[in-house]
Amino acid sequence: MRVQLSVLTLLAALASAAPVPAAAEGGPAWQACFAAASTPDERVKACSTVIDTGSETGQRLAGAYCSRGHGLTEKRQLDAALSDLDEAVKLAPDYACAYNNRGRVYGFKGDYDRAIAEYDQAIKLDPSMALAYSNRGDARYNKGDLDGAIADFDAAIKRNPNYARAYANRGYVYARKHDTAHALADYSTRIKLAPDLLAYIDRGNVYRDSEQLDRAAADYGEAIRIAPTDARGWRNRGMIRLFQGNNKGGVADYDKALQYDPSDAFSWNNRGQARMRLGDKQGAIADLRKALELNPNLATARGALQRLGAL
């Protein structure tokens, strides 16, 4: 069995367009180009309008390229994003936004050394830019430098004590270092600042891994309360219930998990295992076969079907 860990796209902290260039007044396209609430598609479209009108120059035009580069990065159109960010650097070599966002592109490309160099330059130009420290911590983590990553997240938090993502990132690295106390402290702070589904799942995972199962179940319950149609809270709590021997409760949670995400082979497997323990042979066989259909390499499902004489 397996617990679905929360997907922490986590260590790829969102790089906003950074401070909007001076004299930020503008029409709807300008505002949408830089608005935090704009979707990647909206950002790209709006910034393209700003760029194509030819009305902006200097750092304002660099800002539009930087923000469009961010939108393209979120759409994973990385070469196009890099082209925009290169143009932003040419227009305004002292504009930290372009280096920060260009670092993210290199990070997504797996060139972490180049990403770190870009973040170094962003930090040199704007030492107060908490986001650049957090992003550099991401790159250092991906290189396996856990202590360097923590130092960067420390620096991000020092510059912005309310930066929830930096606490989440640092908590994740502490968890990887098996430093449960620090991981829980950081995730608890993150929950105070931004109590979303992933915040509770992340902390629940640390409780689970340290065998504090009741607390893990409580956090997954909070994740369910916040996002009742997201399968992740249900399947994580279902696993805890199976660990605790509550097979009926586990089946009930996996019923919900599969309602919202029927493509997860592990949920089918885990519900099948629980049904087998409850004596529901036919239900178990159906679930385990579905798990194997979705993931033919799932050894636990194959082994259970063999024990049931169904394979």
C-alpha cells in the first residue's frame, strides 16, 4: 500500500512579475499583464497586447516581457519564456525580475547550476527579494544540497516573515532530513499563514511518517473539510484508517477518493486490500483487478489476487 504524498510543486515557488515598473498606471491589458490573479493564458495575452502596441519602452517594456515570460513558464513553453526573459534582460540589465524568472526556466529545464547563477544575480540586484532566495533554495534542493536549501529558505523568511511558501519549502526539506520537530513547526506556521489543502496534507504526512496516526488523520480530515471533492485528503485518511485496523472506515474513505479520482491505482488496491480483510472476496477481486489494469506492475495487487485464487 502507498499513501499519495502531496504534490508539492512545492519547491517551484511562484515567480510573480516582481515589482511592477514605476508609473504603473495603464489600461486593462497593462493591469492584467501584472495582476496576481491573472491565469497564465490571461497573462500571456495581456502582456502580448502591451508589447505589440509599441507604447512602452525601457523598464516598463522589460516588465511586460518579464511577466509574459512568467506566464509562458507556467504554461511550460520554456523556450518561448526564455526568449522573453532574455529580451527583458537586454532592455533592463538591472531588473531583478528577469533574472529570477529566467532562473525558474532553467530550473524546469533541469539546469540547476544555471538557475542558481540567475538567482544569484537577482539577489545581487535586489537583496530584499525573498522570492529569489526561495527559488534558489528550490534549485539547491534539486541538486541535493539540503543544508544550502534550508539556508536560502531561512533568508527568504528573514526578508518576509509571512512568506507561507518558504515555510512550506523549508518544512519539506526538514522532513527529508528526518527532522520531525522542525518540519512540524514550519508546517504549523504555514497553516497559520495559509491553511489550504496542501498545508494540512504536508503536515499530516509528517505525522504519519513519525507514527502519530491520530494527528495525521486529523490533518487529513481538515484537508477534506477544506476541499471535500479533492481525492487526496480522502485517500490519505483512508490509509491511516487501514493502518489503525479500521477497515470499514478505510473502505468508506476510499469510496470517496475513487469517486473524485477513479484513475488512482493505489486507491483501488488499498480498498481491495481492506475488502479482503473484511471478507468481501468478490469486492476485493474487482478492486484489485482494476488496480492491476491501471498499473500492471503493482505487485501488492497481483499478490493479493494470487492469494484469492483470482489470477
